[in-house]
Amino acid sequence: MKVKPLSDRVLVKIQESESKSAGGIIIPQTAQEKTQTGVVAAVGTDADVIKVKEGDKVMYDKYAGTQIKIEGVEYLIVKMADILAILE
């Protein structure tokens, strides 16, 4: 299935968080902090508002968007305003 966001929305592939601490302790999924970074998978149709492109690594607002699962992969649909930074 292919998802194409509309208007000023961006489809972000959520990056998995590390399951081990720096000291080697395994952290259970329930205790992990929700990741706030991902890779732009698709952008909406409003070219005047959208400042990111496919493949950009971005940081987004912690409580932003709608989470969806496509073929077993976690994605988030967010508004462009909820994207805080492009990570280089």
C-alpha cells in the first residue's frame, strides 16, 4: 500500500530507539522513551509550506501526528508545523 499525504502533511518513518543502554543494560520496550526522530517517506501537495523532502532525517514534536502501520513498519503523519528540525 502506498500513502500520499495531502496538503501540509508529511509521512515520517519512525526510527527505532536503542534497546540497550550505554552500559549494556537491555531496556524493555515498555520502559523506553518514545523516539522523536524519523526519516521523511513522503510529502504533501502544498509545496509553498513544506520545507522538507523525501529522505530528510527530521525531529518532530513528541505528541504530534497520527501513527499508522504500513506492511509492518511504523509511520507517523504529521503537519509541517510539527517538524522541529532537519538533522544533518
